[in-house]
Amino acid sequence: MATDEDFIRFVAEQISPAGRVRYRKMFGEYALYLDEKVIALVCDNQLFLKPTGAGKTLLGDSITYAPPYPGAKPYFLLEFLEDGDFLAEVAQATARELPPPKPKKRKSA
């Protein structure tokens, strides 16, 4: 089951207080960006946040680990999507710990 457009829009809206949020369709599912860093994958209408120390601290005992797709490393599977303030806080903390995106290579002529 693929993620539907309404779900990804809802997730992006919930996280939007954290900064510039966008999403991009990839491999039939979505990558979720916060301030140009990929912070999560959205697969099968579920939010999989990249694991970081800050995210682990904020989530505490409520952490569920799961791979977003077969063969992937486990991510934090977030199920509290209605609490936008907390979701934005966790997303922002995750983005702060992730490295900046690598510059895109120029195409040769």
C-alpha cells in the first residue's frame, strides 16, 4: 500500500512549525525534508524518523523501531501524529543532529 497524498500533506503540516518542510516522491513513497535535510521517510502511510540521540531522548520509552521498507535499517516509527507541537519538536531536534546535505554535482557538458 503506497502513501496517499493527504497523509503526506498532513504530516508536513504537523511538522511545519519546526522550519521549512517539503516532501519528494521517491521510489513510490516519500522523503520528508526539514530545512533541506532528509529527516524521515513516509511509507505505507507511516512516518519513519531517522534515529538520532536527540530524538531518542525526546521520545523516551515510547520509541518503536521499524524499517521503512524491507532490507532498510530501523528508523523510529512515530505513531503520535496528532500532537503537532511535539512532532515538530522531535523533527527539529533530529534535523539539528543530521549533517548538512552534500552539494549537488554539476553535470558536465
